[in-house]
Amino acid sequence: MRLINIGFGNMVSANKLVAIVSPDSAPIKRIISDAKERGMLIDATYGRRTRAVVITDSDHVILSALQPETVANRLNDEEEEDSNE
């Protein structure tokens, strides 16, 4: 099981990721509010501005203070390390 750091020492299983998106669009804001109502929202921003929304295959929605590109690069770096071993 590979874990991806989404900021401030918080980790998400790379196998469970479906999407990493920006929170700016109306549909993503709707996904966030729906997840909050269902109790499936995890806020990992530590009070900072939400810059990335991570959606998992279990319908959990995770808020991160890192840019989506940063999270994606960390995921790609992990994959490259695994393929080199």
C-alpha cells in the first residue's frame, strides 16, 4: 500500500484515489457540500485555504491545502520510485 502526503503529515492511500481537482468550480463545491451532509468530508487543511479536493473510490472527499499539481507530482514521484526498484 502506497501512501501519498497531502500536506501537514496527512496521508491518503494511492490505490484509493479517483481524482485530484481544484475546488473553484460550482460542481466541485456541490460535491464538497454533499459530502459534508453525508458525513464523508475530511478536512485536512488545518484551517488554511482549500486548494485541492481529493476524491476517493469510497466516496470520501478530502480537502487539502496543497495545489492539485503538487499532490499529483507526489503521486507520480511515488510511482517512479516503485518502478525503479
